[in-house]
Amino acid sequence: MWWFQQGLSFLPVALVVWSAASFVFSYITAIVLHHVDPLVPYISDTGTIPPERCLFGIMLNVSTFLGMATVYVRYKQVSALSPEKHKILRLNKLGLRLGWMSCFGLCIIANFQKCILYYIHVLGACLTFGVGSIYMLVQTILSYLMQPELHSKGIFWARLAVFLWSCSSILSMFVSSVVLYSGLYGQNLVQKLHWHPQERGYTPHMISTVSEWSLAFSFLSFFLTYIRDFQKISLQAVVSLQGQTLHESPGSSRAEEQALLIAGSI
């Protein structure tokens, strides 16, 4: 058995590989068709113009599903490992909600392009990266609380390092974006897909784009830390029949009807 076949470790592996591929494929397509500049464009710019927009959208929608599944499995694992620790259980439920909100934001990013519906796209980015960073913080705290009995110290320090990496990327991207779009370097920069080094605003633009790529890969790196954990868990679906046929209403099985008839006759 290969390492990615153990337990449910294929889920974070698929999430990371598929999401990275969605960025890379849309980037390559946009470069080949000369829709963006080769030197570090915004990730969203590589999914703005067809056909890469279609590829970007459908691949990120799949990433959304994989992300929701990964977050849910992590939630079930923590619940099973710490069934009587109320502090951990509360944080775990909070993490589930935050993780799903972040995944919903990714779906918004995939389907509302920056150059078409900018403010909705920004809302999706805030949900994905802003709420997603809080999710990373919650999972890092859980890793701290669960060490050393259930988690190794190495996992905690790895997640803490990735969380700090994402926070520094968010701060860098926020400051550079505010400077870039403050109006000092022109108007309608949101629609601008091609930049030249001699242009005013090129430096904050590059800092912003590099920070965005750094932030995206910090998120992917965080989910890589789930692989060893997920090797030790599997989920099964339990089928519970509410009736002997598909046309009966729930709770109206033949046994219950016969019991009522017998009780009525007595």
C-alpha cells in the first residue's frame, strides 16, 4: 500500500495537488495566449479571460469540494480523539464553520472574476484568506492543546510556522494593495493586466502579486501537514432504513402497522 493510500491521506494530497494545478494550468494558458505578463501576475488575472477563465473556475470548484471534505474529516478526527474535552470540542466546531466559510469564499473567487465583479471577488478573497487564516490559527491551537498525547510537537511547530507565513503574506499584500490602489498611480488599475517595469506603481504591484502567490502556497502547505494525521483515520457510511419500501413514509413500516392493529384489537 502506497503512503497516500493509507486512511484518508489522499484527501489533503488531492486538495493540494489539484489546487496547485489549477493555478499553474491557468497561468500557463494565460501566458501562452499573451493575456497576462509572464512575471508574477495576480492569480486572479490568470483566470479573467476565456479560455483560462473556464479552466480556472471549474478546477477551483473541485478544490472547494475537496477542501470541504478535508475540513470535515479533520473535524471528525479531533472529535473522536478528544470526546470529553469540552474546550477542544468547542474549538473544533468553530474550526469546522471557519473552514467551510473559507471554502465558500474559494467558490466565490472561482465564479466571480476580478475584472467583472470586483467587490464580490474581493469578498470571496476575504472569506478564503481572512477567515481561512483564522481557521489555521484554530487548528494550530488545537495542535498545541493535543500535544504531546495526541499530537507531536513537530506538527504544532510546523503549523505555527505556516500560519505565521500566511499572516506575513496577508500583511504584505494588504499594505502594497492599499498603496497601489490609493489613486497615486492612476485609476482603473483593477482592469490592468499588463505592467511594464518603467511604469509608476510597478514596485507595489510586484510586492502585491508575490505576496498573493506566497499566501496561496502557504495555505496549500498547511493542508500538507494533515497527511500523516489522515493516514490514521477512515470514515464509513452507515445505512439506516426507515421503511421496507421506498414509497412508505418514515416510521410507517409494516411491523409498526401490525403492532397497532394488534393493540387495537386487544
